[in-house]
Amino acid sequence: MKPLENYLLVSDLDGTLYKNQNFIPKENLEAIKKFESLGGKFTICTGRGINTTEFISEAIEFNCPLIVNGGHTFYDFYKEKIKKLKVDN
């Protein structure tokens, strides 16, 4: 059992993880890798759509689906599968 395997860390993308919309700071990438190596799950939640977040999957190897479209869609870039969230009012 890894010490962080029961933890999920979710980050916003623009202005948070993706600094000034130009790059992901090296320190952030290193921290994500360390967190995942200890068993933690990491993903992003963004208002962006699938096509405009694809670049991020090249920089980070996500170990769970990304949350896109303002939280309405869960997308796994590696399996190329969409899971839409249903909400009952």
C-alpha cells in the first residue's frame, strides 16, 4: 500500500497549474510526479473543452480522467473515452 493511494488532487488549469497561459512550472511537474509516485491520483478540472486541453496530456501523465467542460465531462485521453456526468434536479 502506498501512503497517498486514497488521495485525489484536482487542480484548475488556467492561471493555476498553467502559469500565465504560457507554461507549467517545472516545480509543479515535479510535485505532481512525486505525488503520483506515492500513490496519489492527480487530475485537472477546467472550463476548457477536450480539444483545448489535449496539450496538457503531453506534459503530464494523468492517472485518472480529466474533468473538462466546466465539470460536465470526464475524459481519459489515453483510452479516448468520455464519461458525461448526469445530474438529477
